[in-house]
Amino acid sequence: MSVSDEHADDGHGEHHLPATEDWPHGFGEASWWPFVTAIGGSGIYVSAALLVLSIGENALVSQTVGAGAMAGSVGLFLVGIYGWLYHAFVSDFWERGTDYHSDKTLKFAMLLFLGSEIATFGAGFVYYFIVRGGEVWTQAAVPEVFGSLVIINTLILVVSSVTLHYSHIALRNGNRSRFVKLLGTTLLLGIVFIGGQVYEYYEFIVHEGFTVGGGIYSSAFYGLTGLHGLHVTMGAVLLGIVFTRAYYGQYSAERHTSVSTASMYWHFVDIVWIFLVVVLYMGANLV
């Protein structure tokens, strides 16, 4: 009798939807989480279009609709990422009892993903540099955006990369307590950075009237910093997953592949932020 027949006869057996027997051979346990993530990601682009359509006197939709759709889409995207990674790593660990994923395979997959991220940010920076070097820039309203808050946020993100690096070193040296503490510190610093960026947006939009519809520079500013903020938020979710696994003792000096891949992603968003600060914050007012 096949596995599927056994499940068909046993109405009380555990059965996931979709189940392994319903999935093409070799693909393992299927999951709905990638679809949830994809819907949330698609909704972000739709919400961005709604926000653009809500700008101006002849707005086609309400700003509340665009903002609500954006908040819901980002939330759905982050929930999907969390569920996807938890299903793939945390819960699966207790079923298999070992880090059976190939170290080289996961690291190579992360490198490929980061390559796509470089292309994404690269397209945004190319747009900015083209606009920056054109005649339209002479009429652009460029406020002074570089200040103490940006410096503090930058220091926070740089320090978070340092704490994550030494957290990884502590794990490889077998010091689990130091590993968990530094990893938790990194996660906390990441959350503080996100809060700092939200506060910066609040100050710009509410108190200074610097909005996304304010011209060429504002669209580039909010587009690039918002894209980076989304990536930092996703990185915080990744670190949250890693921290959960670390808390339950799923890492050791010999088994730390997902710590390495999450670290690669976090250091990447750190480097992108420094480039953003130099080009978009400090370089905006240079002649």
C-alpha cells in the first residue's frame, strides 16, 4: 500500500495541505507561504501606483486607500516571509533533527539573491544619476536632508553589522551565550534603525512638507530610501527567525549555515545604506 493510500484510509492521520503526495516527486513538502509572500510583494507595487494616483488636485483615489493598501501589502509580505522561513527551517528542524541543507547550496542561493538585489538598487541609482546630471535638476527642489538623525541612524546600522559579525564569531567559537546576546542586540539595533527612518519620514512629511510628490528629487529620495527600509525590515524578519532558532539551541559551532546567509544579507543592506547616505543625503546639494 502506498503512502497516499495509507493517508486515504486513515482519516485521523496528520495531513498538510498541500501534502507531499500531492506534489511532484523530488520537491518535498509544499507550502502556501511563497504564494502569500508573492501576493504581498505584488500588492506593494499596486499600492505604490495607488499612492501616485492619489497625489495632486485631480487625484483618482484617496490617499487613505493607497496608504492602507501599502500597509496591508507590506504586512502580508512580511508575514509570508516569516511563515516561509519558519516552515522551511524552524519547524522542519524538529522533524529531521539536523541541518540537512547544503551549506554551499544555501550560500550560493543567497549570493544569487543578492545579485538580483544589486540589480534592483542599481536600476534606482541609475535613474537618480541620469536625473541628477540632466537639466531638469536645475529646477528641482532639493531640501537639506543630511543631519544628526541620519548620522545616528548610520551609526546604529554600522554597529549592528559589527555586533552580528562578533555574534557569528562567538557561535563558531562555541560561546552560545555570547552568540545569543549579540544576535539579540543586532536585532534590537535593526528595529531602532527602522523606527528612526519612520521618524525621519514623519518629520519630513508633516513638519517640513517634503513629500513624495514634491518633485524629481523627492520621488528618488523616497523611492530609494523606502526600498532600502523595506529590505532592512525584511532583514529584521530574517534575524528574528535566526534569533528564534538560536534561542531554542538549533545552532552550534559546526551548524550555522543560516546564520551565515542572514549575515550576508544584513551586511549587504548596511553597505547599500552607506552608499545611499553618501549619494542621496550628502551629495544632493553638491553642485
